[in-house]
Amino acid sequence: MMRPYFSVKRILGVAGLCGLLLAAPLTTPAQAQVTAFKQAVAETAARDDDIAAFYRENGYQPIWTVEGPKGLDRRKALMAALQDADDHGLPTDRYKFDLLFQQMAEARSPRDLGILEVEMSKSYLAYARDIQTGMFVPASLDGGIQRKAPLRDRKSYLTGLEKTSEAKIYFRALPPQSADYLRLMKEKMRLERVASQGGWGPNVQAKKLKPGDTGTAVVAMRNRLIALGYLNRSASRSFDAPLQKAVQAFQLDHGLEADGVAGGATITEINRPATQRLQSVIVAMERERWLNLPEGRGERHILVNLTDFHARVVDDGKVTFKTRSVVGKNQHDRRSPEFSDVMEHMVINPTWNVPRSIATKEYLPMLQRNPNAVSYLKVIDGSGRVVNRADVDFTQFSARSFPFDIKQAPGTRNALGLVKFIFPNKHNIYLHDTPSKSLFSRESRAFSHGCIRLQQPFDFAYTLLAAQEDDPKGVFHKHLKTGRETQVDLEKQIPVHIIYRTAFTNAKGPVQYRRDVYGRDAKIWKAMANEGVVLRSVQG
């Protein structure tokens, strides 16, 4: 019997990692072996254009099954990476680890070796793309995720590996290198340990608990917060000051009103199991891969987390400005989309050009009932002239045939407030002021038609203008006082990233968790589970 090209055995000190050693060459003529190998590579790669082109261009030379230390280094690095794919919330079975292991052990001929060479490249390309830019086309999971995964050229993964001198280092550089991703990985490991040990204890059986309360529900909440790390161990049965402080800290870390009273929303979040938090973290890691841009997010960028209801300015990785936001209502035509673009300018004293969907769905019915309704809005014809409403029978128009535009002049009652921030995009989404200030005091702030309202738009404007003006506040108010619509260009355009994270990290402190306001994370987790992603600590 012909012996295998590879003997497969464990390397001491690395559990589960296979050592791959090239066996003695076969006794068949060298040229025949080469021809058989090349033919097998060409045939096996034929259905994958990128792999076929790579091997055709390099003369069908092996990169995995090559003899000597370089081949061994690459094979070890690949198999170690595939075996540890679930550390990143990826499904090991997707990359055919067991099949490759078996093929290595059973390779008997140059043809077997050629087939193995291509199969390793296939698994490698699937893994490399998944771990660097994500498993999915984001929009295929939810139409509101209008983010394009920053895919790299597949062939570049093969040429890059071929050129590197140490495969292990090359593999380490494939996942996102952001601090958030690394902290999410650490949280994933922590939650896996918690889940394997049974979680955080019994649920709190109460609708509401407040300072001064006593009883078993208070004890359960105290024990749960101790397990969660918000409280030192104590035998007290009362809702005392330390417990109230712990509740407030928990509320802050979970986007809840930090009043120290455990109402229904707070108890719901305290009762969430470790496995559910683990799902959020795994989904967040996939989302982080979708934002793993080759050029980075920008030294200065604007970050809007829809689930967190906040907008931030980030400079060199540090948050330098933060304000509350109102995002799109949880309705199919109002949910704010996720995407990235570049902010080019702000408009002070903006005119509101009412989107056609709002004009026809909301204002047309009002005009049909009363032509003088919403008199603060101007109805504009196709020539740009203001229409005399008394001359128009609005009942003759449908949403499809309505021939007018509707606008609101600048002013304090303008729906956009006194300033808007523009990053031109096909979704017609922008950041803006609003006269409706009361909504910012709400815990959950999904009320808009899709655009992002800011609680502190003036301060936001000052922050942006500070990069180009000695007196940003003075410049802003000089334009504001005119009452005229004025565009102020940003000398250096700023990347804007509208994201959706139910789990995210800060440089210091515990991981932050938020509610899945649009149900998008649930869809992503379902897709990941269908592909074989599992919660390691709770496998059967």
C-alpha cells in the first residue's frame, strides 16, 4: 500500500492542532508527478474563477502542499485558524476542517495532493473573507442594513499569503484590529464561562422594585446584580442605598433611565440570560467585520448608534463630543437605515423640503379635508411658484398623481430646527435640530421619519467648525442671526457611520448593552445560527 504524503499528529502543548509533515517523495518519475499534480489543481479549481486564475498565473505551483518548512508553516497556520474559528463567532464546519484533516491523512498520489491543494485554498478564502469582512451580504438579512461589506479581492488573499514570510502573523492580521473587536472577543469568552457555570442565578420575579422594598424579589435582584458584578456580596434583604446605586450603574450600562428604581424595563434587562448577551456580542462581532474598512473609520468621524440613541464625534479613537439623538420610528417605512457616508457641509436656517412620502401620506389627506391646513407650509408648483391653495382642488389628486412640492421656510418652527448636517446619500438621511425638544428626555427615542435629530445641534456644529474656525461659535451665530438659509462647507469632510449595536464597548468600564429596537440583530443571529454558529458553552 502506498503511504500517505502527510502523517497527522498532535504538536505538544497545542491541543487539537495537527502537525503536518511532508512524507518522502513517490518513486514515480518526477515529471509525471508534476503533470498529475498540475492537472488535478486545474480541474479542481475550474469552478472558482479567482482560485483558477491564481494558480494559472503562478504556473500551478503549490502554496500549501509545498515541501519544506514554508509549506508546514502555512498548513499549521491554516488548520489552527480554522479550528479556532468559533473564537470569532464563526462556524468551524463552514471551512471543512475535518474534511481537510482527513484528506491530509489519506493523500496517496500527486493527484490527491493537487485536489488537497485547491481544497485548502477554498477553505482559506472562505475563512479569510468571513473573518475580515463578515459572513453575509448585510442587505440580504434586512433591507435597513444598507451597509456594503468592505470586501477585499479574493485573489489578494492568496498572493498575500504567498508573499508573507510567516503565515501565523499573516493570519493574525486578518480579523478586525479595532479595540472594540478585541474587547468583544474578551467579553465573548467571559460570557461563555458564565453560561457554562449556569448563568447569573434565578430571575427576579417582580414587576417593580424601589428603595425601601424588602422580600425574596429584592434578594433575587441583589444576588443577580452581585453575579453581574454591580454589587459586593451582602446578606441584606432590603432595597437599601448600595442596592440603589448598583441598579443605577446597571441602568447606565444598559441605556435605561438611571433613576435607581427597578421598573419593568430594568427588571427585564436584569433577567436577560448570559446566552442572550452572548448572542448580542457574536452579532456585534459580525457587524464590526462589516465596518472593517481598509482606510479605517477616519481619524475624526461621526458615529451614530441607532440602538443607543446617541451621536458621537470621535477623534483618534476617543469620544470628544456626545449628544442624545432621536432616530426613526419602528415602522417599515420609518426605520433609520445603517450606512456610511461623508459629511460635506451644514445648512444654517434650513428650508425643509418635505419628502414626497411625507407630503403624500401625511399632508395630502389634510389638504383634501381643508385646503388651508398646515398653513405654515408652502405648496410649490413645478415652476417653483407658491400655489394659491384656494385655486386647487386637492381631492382630485392621489399620492401618485400629486404634482406639488411642499416646503417650510426657515425659522424656529421649522421641522429641521435651525441647522442640519448633510452627508449626501440616496436615503435622504441627515442629522438635524428639531423644535420638538421633549422627546430627548425619553428613555427610548425612536420617533422620527428616519433622519437623526440631535439634542445639542449647536454644540455639535461648534465641534465641527472648531477644526477650521478660530471662533466657531461666533461664525455659527453670525450666519444664524441673518435668518437666511446659509450653507457652510466643511474644509475637511468627515466620515459618518450610522451603526446598530446592541453590544458595544468603551475604553474603560463594562460592555454596554442595548435593546434590539428594530429586531435586526435577531435576524442576523438567526442567519448565523443557520450557518452553524453555536453558543459553545451550551452545546448539547
